[in-house]
Amino acid sequence: MAKLYIANKRSKKKKLKRMTKGWAFVYIFMIALVAFTSMPLIYVISTAFKPMDELFVFPPRFFVRRPTIQNFTDLLISLGSATVPFTRYLFNSLFTVTVTVFITVVISSLGAFALVKYKLPGGKLIFSIILAALMFSHHVTQIPNYMVVNSLGIINTYVVLIIPKLAVAYNFFLMKQFIEQFPNELLESGRMDGAKEWGLFWKVVMPSLKPAWSTLVVLSFVSNWNDYFTPLVFTTSEAMKTLPYALNTISSGKAVARVGATSAAVFIITVPTIIIFTAMQSQVMETMVYSGIKA
């Protein structure tokens, strides 16, 4: 063990010696670039904990000197005294986003698996329609979506905050590209061992597609968590609104005291996306590398 440790230490020293000035410059440049791109995030976190006097100091301070949680207290008080408390907006966002992401992953994976591995009649036509849907912005389909959900009578319900977001062409396309590379031999061997189709999908296919559906979770979560338009158009009561709408409500107030509450709300909205991406970063990077190789 001692010899192995010494050998590893020597190899590391050799690698350090081999590092040229050019590579050292590249590493320094990349570290500086990462620090620069993370500055907005650091500023959001710092601002959320600034006391009132530091929020309005001139020139503005980047880092907080006397951290406080008063802004979060003001956030709960400012909206708690309204018709709908802040916790209601938070619950609406968490509930609708969680359900939407879960169903999106299941539907996209099941649909792509059935279309690719079972050679359904008209499968090529279905996929062509999905590719055609990628050309249209989601803003173009908002009026037809509203007409459909209005005719179904689900306006101002949790259903209307979930159902229109499930059929996303890109999500289906992403899963299809990965499932096409899944070997049919594994499915055949599983069938020979007596596994049912449902069991094959959940126990064999889905674990192998973890990079793909992890990326889908991140993309779906970010797009739905930050969605302001859907609750604005498809809901009428304040009790059905979500966090992005609440943030706009807070920031639109003219009271100076609400500046701190707005900073706290921005922090609360930003943190979940950071957590989700950090937790699944390795899987997302693996997906990007795979896509680059296939391209």
C-alpha cells in the first residue's frame, strides 16, 4: 500500500510538471469565467439577506455585511395579510410542478418506448407530426389551448395548470432518440425469462435511460417552475395562482418595504432550480456528451 501511495504521488507530481503555461492560462481563464457567470446568483443570495439600509445604500454593495432574515418575515407578513397567504402560492407551485414533471416523464418515456420498440401502425406519421410541432413556439398554441380547456370546463382548477404542459414535443423527441439505442436483445431475454412488458419497461428500460429522463426532469421542472403565463391566463381566482405570479404581485407594490420581500421571493424561486440541477448535474452532462457524439 505504501509503494502504491508513493507511485501515485509521483505520477501526480509528473502531471503537474507537464502542465504548460498555456494550460495554466486556460485553467485560470475558466475559473475566472465560472466566477463571473456565478455573480448574478451570488448577488441574488446576498440581496435576500440584506437589511433595509443596505438595500438602498449608494453605491450599491455586492455582498451583505449584516445578514438578516427580516426580508423573509416581511414576505410572509406582506402576503399573509392579503386574501391569499404566501404559503398558498408556494403550495400551488410545488404541487403542480411535481405532478407535471412526474407525468411528463412517464408519458414521454412510455410513448417513445411504444413507438420505437413495438413498430406501431402509422408510427412514422406520428413522429413526423411531433417533429412538425417542434417548429412552432408555444405562444402560437396558447389560443387553441385556451379554447380546448375552456370547452372542457377545467378553467381555474389544478388540472388546467397540469394537463396543457404534458404534451411537449421536445420531451418526446429526447426520449425517442435514447430509446432507439436501447438493444432489443435485452428485451427479448427478459421476455424469455417470463418478464411482463410493464415490468420490462420499469425494471430494465427506465434504469438504463436515467441520463435521458433526468435531463427531462431538469428541463421540465425549470420551464414549469418559472411559468408565469399559464396561471395568469387559465386561472381566475387568487387562490390558484403560483409563485411567479406572486413575485410579480409583490414587486408591483409601491411600498419601499416590499423591496426586501421581493428579494426574498426571488431567492425562494431561484433555489429549487439550483438544487434540482445540482442533484442531476452528472446525468445532464452525460446526456449532453451523448448527444454530441450522436450528432
